[in-house]
Amino acid sequence: MEVKAFYWKGHVLQLLDQRELPNKEIWLSLKDYGEVAQAIRDMAVRGAPAIGCVAAYGFVLGVKAGENPEKVYETLKNTRPTAYNLFWALDRMKKAFEEGKDIEAEAKAIEEEDYKANKSMGEIGQALIPVGARVLTHCNTGALATAGWGTALGVIRSAHYAGKNIFVWVDETRPYLQGSRLTAWELLKEGIPHKLITDSTAGFLMKKGLVDCILVGADRITKDYHVANKIGTYALSVLAKAHGIPFYVVAPKSTFDPYTTGDGIVIEERSEKEIKFIRGIPIAPEDSPALHIAFDITPPENITAIITEEGIIKL
Ligand code: MRU
């Protein structure tokens, strides 16, 4: 059984609460658009393509309940600022509504297209992965972050099933721990060989020649090919360049923002509590302030290529 982050059930959106993984598998039943907005804001669901899909279903819930479509659109749009897929999906839903289309069918199409794009990126991307490669990945870009299969983790999945005999280094990805809680959980379920590392271990592994390539996802790719992704991605790209290691970004076209350049990306800042506490347990002095920047920006000169469902963009 493939991992799924959400299921549309007609009048309810079922969502796997990613805050509880890997300890508990709790499914939330979201019945109105406000609950969907809250789930995105609180990161019960996360990952750019998954946020887009879920927001589209949130739009359906709101509009079908007779709410003002503009208000529904704005509320869902204002949940998280960086992932372009969120705005792309909501703009598409709003347009479908204005054109009198079946909005439920439109949301389903967004989900289906994302799954297909992931499978396609998996096939295209796995061809770049050498047999026996030790791949390093950051954050979670798998089935949990998308409509299924995944972007960077989708390429890893496809390489594994193509018999490439790969091994994965999983950055734990502080502070939300998408790597240790989510990516490791997905890899373990499918028996893909991997080992968890702290984020600060990556550079030394590269120096020791233990990393053959790096695969990451993206939250937004601007028209000048700057890539916003989980905090820590930029540092990895600098290290990859210093050690001559290929650095690949894997993302569908719905992540490409045709209007913005690298310096125009809004980077989300989240609560310092997410750094100073883990599951309610303090891990820092209460009075020390903390800075929680959730994403960074990697410039095109640090990227070997971007893998999309339509092909490879060499940079
Ligand atoms: O804060 P998150 O967990 O939503 O951040 C997710 C990422 O940074 C992913 O790398 C990105 O969304 C691509 S997911 C296919």
C-alpha cells in the first residue's frame, strides 16, 4: 500500500496528521475550509504540492457550503507564504469557479496531475542516479509531501524500484524533523536502505567521499531559477559545490513561479517555540530568543539541474 497524506471523501477531507508521525497515525476529518486552513498553518499537512492539493479541496468545502468564494480563497491563501503550489492551486480553483466549471472535478484533477507528475519525475530523475549511489536528501519530499510518490523522494523511490541498489542519507531537518520523523518513516515502510544523520553531519560525509549526489525538493522556483526550499538546503548546495557533488532539485511545474525573481521570495518565519520545544519539552533556556526561518534560497549557480515532469533543466 502506497503512503497517502490525504483522501477526499466527497464532503470530508481526511488528513494524516503529520505532527504525530512516526509515533501515531491519526487521521483528521476536515469538514470546513477553516479547518483546512488551520491544518495547513499548523503543519498537520505540509510539503508544497500536498498543501496545494489540500487547499484546492478546502476551496471546494468552502464554496459548496455557500461561503463567499473570495473569502475562502483569501483565507486559504494566507496560511503559508513560501510554497508556490498553494497559490497556483488556489488561482486555478478560483478560475474554475469563475468559469462555472465543476470545482470538485478541478480539485481531483490537481491531485491526479500531481501524482502523475511525480511518477514522471521519478522516471526521468532516476536515470541520473548511478548504480549503488549514496544519495543525500533533506526534509520530506515523499508521498507525505505530495499527492503520492514524491518529488526528490520520488526519484529515490523510482531508482530503488529500478534496481539501482541505492542508499539514502537522511538529514533529520531541524526543527520540525521532516527527515527523521517523515522521510525515514516512508523509507522504512518500503525497505529502502537509509541512515539518519543530524543536519550538521552532511558536510563531513561529503568530505569523506560518502555522498554521490544530493536530491532536494522545492517550495518555489523563480523565473531566474532561484530555489526556495527547507532551511538548510542552501548550506547543502554550497557544500556540494565545494566537493564537486551533483546537486539536483526535483519539482513539478506547479512549483515554478513565473512572476518572481530570487530576491522577491517571501520566506516564512515561524514561532520560536518550534525551536525551543520538542513536543512540549523545553530544550533551550526559556529566556533565550530564537530565530526560526523556515526556508532558504539556493542560487542557480549552486544547482546542477532541476528535474521536472517535462524534462531536465541543466543550470
Ligand atoms: O515546511 P514544509 O515541511 O512544508 O517544507 C517542505 C519542503 O521544504 C519540501 O522540500 C518542499 O515543499 C518540496 S515537497 C515535495
